[in-house]
Amino acid sequence: MDDLTVMVLVAGRGTRLSPLTDYRHKATLSVCGKSILQRILKNLEPIYSRYKTRFVFLVNHASEDFTAHAARVVLPNYPITFVQISDINNQALAVLEAQNFIRGHLLLYYGDTIIQDSMKYFIPMGDTAFIAKTNDVSRWCSVQTDQTGLITDIAEKPKEGGAGNFVVGGYWFEDGQQFSPRPVQEKYLSEAVSWHLAIGHEMHTYVVKNYICIDTPEDLETARKMFGCAS
């Protein structure tokens, strides 16, 4: 059985969800009786259950609240590592700081995004970005692809908006050690992925239709509507 590292970025402060996140971690907030983290783990289970999986959580804000919660909800047969990162505004550096914990494949995931589509249909064909359509790519990590679905360009919050594809959830890397952001040069994961492409790696895409990125109280209410318990 191949090794897989599921690395989840959960270091942000969740300031736009204040006051809910003043003393709690965003990923512990409830969506219809289950935390955001529980819903993420449940959705990804069809992927990580196929492998010899370990979880690595990149933490900072409200780390004690999060680590206690994660220890309760991650199944006991999966090893867990918590890495306290130094800069919550530098995603690429956070991955670098945790690189020694990566074994085998790497599923790199944003800890504020719940995908509702069944992931049992995801069969890795190489390095892959999970993408979805949006009416305004200027809010997100914009992705352009060729006719075969390979990424030709990726950019963080481009100034020119409009409809297009964006990265939702995260990325799959066939060899996690080959994804190595450069210190200082990259800040966002998209910049590190752009460098990954520039040095000769291909990246496929997997289209997601039903998802919610929880960043505001309105997003949390939308998530509750999605799962059928909105007030």
C-alpha cells in the first residue's frame, strides 16, 4: 500500500468570522452537527482510505483548540502531526516548514473548504488541482487549461476578473517531495505551483461542482443550507 500524506492548511486566524473565531479555530465551527474539519475528512475519506495515510496539520491561531478537536475526530489508526508554522500569511513557507513530514503522495488541502461531490470518483492520473467554475476569478487562484485539462497558467487573484476556473480545495502531488516551494520567492501556493510547472511538471485538473469556501458568517450560513439545517 502506497504512502499518502494529507497536509491541511489550518493556520489562518479566520478574522472575517469574528467573533465566532476570537477564541475558537474556524475548522472547529459546526455545520449541521459536524465541524468543518469533520466534513472535510469525511469527504476526503474515499481518497485517503486507499493508502497508508498520515495527517499533517499546519497550525498557528487557536492551535490548542484545533489540536484537541483534531485528535478527537481523526480516526485512531491514522498518525497525526501538528506543525506550528512561523508565518500565517505565507502558504509556501508553511509547506516548506513541514516538508520533512511528507511521505509518498501528497494531498495538500485548504482547511476552510468543504467539497460535497463524492471523491470516490477521483482517480489520480498525476499531479492534479481540484478546480471549479466561478463568475469572478479575481477573488481566487485563477487557472487556465488546455483542451486536455492540463494547466497552462495559474495566478493568485488576477487583477482582470471575469468568469473562469479557480483552485478549490487543493492539490494532489504524485511525489510529495518533488513539490518544493522556494524560500522567499513564493508566498502563495499558486506561485509555488507555477514554479512547479515552469521546471517541467505537468498538472492535471479535476472538476468539482458542489463546494463551499467558508470565510464569512454568510458562507457559514450557506454551508448550513447546503447540508439542510439553516436557521
